Amino acid sequence: MRQEVHMRKTSIRLFAVVLVFISLLSYVGAGAQAATAGSTAGKITVSTGNLNVRSSASASSIVLTKLPSGSYVTLLSQSGGWWYVEYSKGQYGYCSAAYITQLSGAYAASVSSSLNVRSGTGTSYGVIGWLNNGDYVVIMSSSSTWKQILFNGNSIGYVNGAYLKSGFDYTAVSLSVPSFKQMNSSWANITVGSFGGTIGTIGCSTVSLAMSESYRTGTTIYPSDMVKKLSYTTGGAVYWPSNYTAYFGTDYLTTIYNLLKAGKPVLVGSKDAYGSQHWVVVTGFTGGASLSSSSFTINDPGSSSRTTLQQYFIIYPNFYKIIYY
């Protein structure tokens, strides 16, 4: 009986040692989770408490975890008012874009050789992870040859910049699209449809088309002229001209950029939390290593203060579609 008890104790001790050994192996063997070529870094900026990470781009979806204010997270892609993020190694979810500030100057870079990630700017600092050839990280800042990087979703470390090369480089583009506002007294009270709606109240699509068509034709087509060229439903919704195409894909930022490079402004439609729809015209991109909504410039027929897609998506977070000729 005593021998059986002794054997059980020995087995428990052995099992515990094995668990510790496996844990050490897991730590030592854990390579850093790379970002993607289009990734960037975001800082959590909630006034109080933490930011929810959800299972889908919806405020009613499951909360996976919470991120503290002031922490950083890897931003993978944006859809309307939501960022798809890597919040921990191999863990992904969605965060409201209204509470994330993109880190200015941050960009993705790929690794050209197996590379140690250290806790400070020098080889005297401890190794906290490593990167494999071809992996991507987000460079947050530089100090001589050492780069501060974001990896494993929310981990910060330092690497020798000699072994990094920049990711995609999206050059700047700017189209001289005229800017018209819905509330201009010259056309604000012109009705659209049969129910009394006016350009000032529901005419954002009409004004956006006036801007786009003015650029396309090289002439000035005011909204008061545009309304005469269009057809509407009884409720005032516009029938899009036959030479315009609709696109609903989630990779719409790439599509917008490619159209801008081809010299075409792009109409973007999105909805607020109550389903109200609004249209703006994307007129340019300021340049950078990734396609971020904050880098796309817009003409907003309903606002003079909203000048970027990011500002627009904060108010109208639910992307609907883009329209272009």
C-alpha cells in the first residue's frame, strides 16, 4: 500500500516536470506571428475602461476580449466603422474604429532573414521572440539601425532594421474634383422624387454625381443641373446612370485606390447605426505603406469638416457599396 502511494506521488511529480518542460518548449519555440503586407498599428483610445474585441463587425456580436486604453494592436483591414485586428498571437477579432487611432508613420515591412526580436535597441537586450524569413511586422518607430516593431498582434519589441524591407508602397494621387454642398442656397430647396424631399435633405447622391460628372466631362455641372439629368423613385432615391458601375466587395479600399490611379473619382455609400444612408466622393490618397481609410481624401456634400474616409466612417460605419464610371 505504501509502495503504491509512493509510486503515485512519483508519477505526479514526473507529470508536473513534463508539463513545465513542455511549457518551456512552447515559450522557446514560439516564433513571432507576422502581420500582413497591408497591416498598420493602432492605439486604443477609450476615455474610460477597455475596448471590446468582438467576433464580427457588429455591436451585438460576442465579446472575445478587452483591450486597455493606451495599448497597441495590429490593424489588418477596415470595413466601414470596424477594424479587423490581430489582438494576440494568432487571435483575431473586430474593434470599433471610433476608438482606435492609427499610429502615424507606422508601416508594414517584411523580414529578409531569420531575426531575433529583442526587448531593447541592442544585442545586449534579451530575446523575446523571433521572425522567419518572409514574415511581416509593423514598424512603429526607428532609432538608428534598430526598429521598434509590433508583432504577435499586440507585442512590442526591437529588431535590427538591416534585415527588414518595406512592404507595399502606395503612391499619392489627387484628383481635382469640384466640391459642392447640399445646403448651397442655389439648389438646397430643389425637390427630388414625389414626397417633398429636397437636395438639401436627401440629395447627397445627386450632389456626389454632380461632382463626379463635372470631373468626368471637364465641365461644371451644378447639382441644380444634375437633378434634371437624373431619374428618381417616388421616395427620392436616384436611379444611377447607365455608365456607372456598383461594387459591393469587402476589399473596396483596394478597388478605390486602383480607380483613383486610373483617374476616376469614386462615390462611396455607407449607413449609420439607424440605417440612414449617405454618399461622398473619394478624390485622392495621401500615400503610404498601407491602404488606410484615414489616407483617402473625400468631398462630403453634407459636411465641410469631414475630409477623410475615416472621419466619414465614424458617422456612417456600415459600408454599403461604391459607384464609379
